Amino acid sequence: MVKTVGQNQNFEAFNFSQSDLNGQTDWRVVPGSATPRSYPAQQAQIMELLKMGVVPAPMALNSLDLGDTDRLYEEMQVDVREADLENAKMSQGLPQPIGNFQEHLQHIMRHDFYRKGQEATQADPQLDLLFNAHTFIHIIYYLLETNPMLQLPWQPQMIAAIRQGQIPCDDSIMIQARGLLHAAASGMLSGAPAGPGGAQPAQNGQPPAQGAQNAGNNPGPGIS
């Protein structure tokens, strides 16, 4: 079917088959030609993808091309550059600290983006565990910041041990952590109890304070 614009900008549609062309018509299908063409329609589509979680916020801000978003986008790039620097150092086997002031979701996305590259896929398996542990702690921070009453399914001592490199953060742990992350990012996560022995809820969006009787609750200043 071909659509043409006729008088008064009215659309006319014609159905045709290959045999109808008879060599007198040069035509091709343009991928994406059904996507919105108008500027407001494109913005609305980007916002809808952002709400669905399909497009990360920095990418959406950059694509919206609004004057007021330029400064905000540039500020968010600070976290991107910080995470990229961490990627470079961790690729050399150097553990990197994690602070509660960081934009954890942004860091998670950048670490995952790096790990999808050819260089990371061919790296030492020990580096994969290092990235796992680092990303896992970012996920813990994000979960507790966005869901302060959430009780985590991991023992506080286990979280501390992963952070300190005492036990490996294997794929089974990461699969569970990413499941919670996706639920939290889509607003589907509740603060349901995690069962006996789980980490205690956070206070005021911060990880529980570390104490002599409960030393493992706070993810702490960084992997060491």
C-alpha cells in the first residue's frame, strides 16, 4: 500500500502488488517510516518509552532536545564519566569504592554497558566477579534508597562479605538482585518481609547504621 498526499493535504492510499509496477516505478521501504514525524509526537513517544523504563533518563533527556534539559543532562554526565573511570580501573583488577552520594542506577547502567563490550567479555573470570560485587552493592544502595522499608533477602553479614571480597558474588546472587532492581525501577516492588535473618529496613533512605551487634547491615564505604 502506498500513501500519497493529495489536495488539501488529504491522504490517498493505493494497494498494489509487484506485478503492478511493470518496471516503471522505483520504490523502496524505509525502516522506521511509520514512526512519528512531528516534533511533539516524537517527544511524546520518547516520554512514553521513558515511563516504561525502556529508555534511560540521560538518553531521553538528550533526545528530547529541550533547552532546559541541557544543563541537567550535562550534570548527569558527571556520573557517567565517574562510572566509566571505575570501569577502566576495575578492568585492571582494582576494586573501586562506592559512596551513598552516587547515582546508583546510572552507575549500574554504565557498568552493565561496559560489560557487554568485547573487551569485557574476554576478560579474566575474576574480573567478572569483581564487577558483580561492585554492581551488587550499587543495587543494594538503590533498593534501600527507593524502598526504605524493604527487607533484603540476603543476610547483612553476606552483603558485607561480598563487599569486602570475602565471598564471590556469583550469577545466582546477581539474578536475584537484578530481579529486585527491575521491580523497583518499574515501581512494582513492595516492602514485604524477606523472611528470618534478612537485612533490616533502611532509615530515611540510607542503609542501616553499622553497629557492634549488627556490623553487616551497612554496605559501608566501599569494596576493599
